[in-house]
Amino acid sequence: MEIIVRLKTEENARRLINFASKQNCDIDISLDHYTVDAKSVMGVFSLDISKCLKVTFHCSGTDNLNCTKEDIDFIKNIAVGLGTH
């Protein structure tokens, strides 16, 4: 699953990193031809968080996203669209 997000603030970037770190699946963040691990503080902050970023969830049938209502509300707040896949 892919979503397009705009983080806008360092706080939102930290929240996305914390969310990704709680998950059992791999999550990548892409900007242009750069892709980083969403669980990596250095990786995420190496991207221009003011631009639209593609977040890709690599979850298999046994991987479930661990989402609280607060997580879902946060993702809805930063999401600007769905990816192409």
C-alpha cells in the first residue's frame, strides 16, 4: 500500500518515525529517486519534509499494522493522496 504525505514539520516527521518503528513490516519513504527506511531518523530527516513524500508499506499476509485511533488520525492529517500501487 502506498500513500502520499506532506509532513511539513519536524514533529510530524518524528511522529511518523515513531509510528513506523512500532510496525512489524517494512515501511519506506521516497522522494524523487531517494528511498529511505521510515524507521530511520537520519534517513527521514535527509529528505525535504516540506515536499510530498511517498510512504510505502511492505506488509505480507502475516504482518498487521499496529494502529491506535491516534495513529489513524495522524495519518489522515498528513495524507494528501493515495499512491499508484
